[in-house]
Amino acid sequence: MKKLLAASIFGIFILVLAACGGGSDDASGSDNGGSGDDSDSGGDSRLAEIQESGTVQIGYADERPYGYEEDGEIKGASPDITAAVFAELGVDNVEGQILNYNQLIPGLNAGKFDVITSGMAINPDRCENADFGEPEMTYGEGLIVQKGNPKDLHSYADIAESGASVSIMSGATEIGYVKEEGVDESQIQEADDIPATFSAVESGRADATTGTEMTVKMAFESADSEDLEFVDDFEHPDIPGVPSYGAAAFHTDNDELREAYNEELQKLIDDGTVAEILEENGFDPENNAPPEDITTEQICSGEKY
């Protein structure tokens, strides 16, 4: 597809990773950097500045297949979608930076980025600190355990009842999900990234790890480990937030940029470009496609969460 080809050929450059501090993914901050203010600065809007410069600054989390670095290039479904959208806005230079998940919103609010993404799940708490675009994908959860599943874990409730330990990437929504299903804080180990959570299970420091289904499944296949097992009959929790709806997020001052992004995103959803991007990154377009009848406003209000 012409639009997809145009989006995929321009470079996505990696900036040197700068410390954004710890904090939770709902922290706020400020400085004089990238995001700016659409209406109160007295100058051009951030959208106009981006279009004039031809460059946009985007923060991604390191979570394959949503966003990741490989051979000096940022790849994944979310980078490909954002690149395609900004190409439609006349912006062909996407400068990206890989962060830990819990650094994304603080980095956005500190003005380091114009947009953050990586299939970030929209939820009411995050909506208090960032303005999400419309959903770009839908996804569920997955579970990895030690080979043979010695603790007989098939759900988050099983983890809670057995007292098993679970390693989860810091800032991930799964921390809240397991707590919702009764997992005690003392059972949860936080790690910087998905490889670290896998290492915890493989070494026996944790009994299980969880993340979005596509993430843990692809990581499991890449690990090719005889010590790990993907739980095929995992029981998805019946709790708010599952399934999740992933989207890009914007500084709360940048309404014009977000609205322009949403407009071009919808065109790419309608013409099949987004479905093609998802499929090329290993997703099932039928099961992981953007929802047709659920909006970000409904999710942020709690109506559809």
C-alpha cells in the first residue's frame, strides 16, 4: 500500500537514552522542551512547528512487537503506525527514543517528546496525566511459567491463591490487573523490561511473568528456552481494562496536534493501512484491530473500562 510504503522508508533515528527519572507512569512534570502549548505561548502551535521543521520527537517503550530497537533502528507496530500518520501530516523525520514504560508519561510531561506510544493501554488513571489519541489496537494478556508449570498457574487468581511470585515490567498495567485478582504486593517483583522478567522466571527467582499476549508469546518464541512454558489455556481476568486498547498519548496542552493525528489515523484505519501494519508486526488484524465502537473518551471516563 502506497501510504505504508511511504511511512516505512523514512528513517526512525534513535537518540542517546537520557535519564527521565523513575516515578510512575502517571507522574507529571514540566520544562521548556518539546511539547509546548498550542494556545498560550503566543507563537505557532506545536503542530505547525513540527510541520515546519519536518521532525517529531516520540518516546517508545521497549516492548516487542509494540516498539523496540534492533540494529540501530526503532521498529514495531506503534512506531510504524505513528510514522504513517505523521507522513500524512507532512512530517517525514521521526526521531525516537526507547525508554522504560514508567518513564513515558513523565518524559512527555517534562517536554522531552511530542508523542509517546508503544501500544500504551488507555486507562482512567493515565488519562489524568496525558491526552490519548483514539485506539490503534486491541489486545489481551499472556502468562509465562517455568517448564511443566509446577505451580499449576492458569490465571491471575491462581497466582493469588498459590502464593506464587510474579515478575512484571515496571509501569505495566498488569501490575494493577494481578492486584485486582487478589495477588499481594509481596508476590510482585518489578523489572526494567521483558527480558528481565523472563530471566527471573528462568532462574527460579519468580514463578511466573505476565504481559500482553503478543509480547510474552513473541518473547517466549525468541528466547527458545527449555526452562520456560507459555500457558496456552490462560484464563483472561474479567476485570476493567481487559481487553486493553492501545494508543498514542499527547501532552495535555497539545489538543491541535492530537486532533490532527486522530484525523489522519482514522483515514489509515479506514483504508486498511493500520490493519496491514499490525499484520506485518505479527498481530492478527481481526482480533487486534482498533475497536469500531469504543472511543478514548468512553475509556477515560470509565464507561468502557
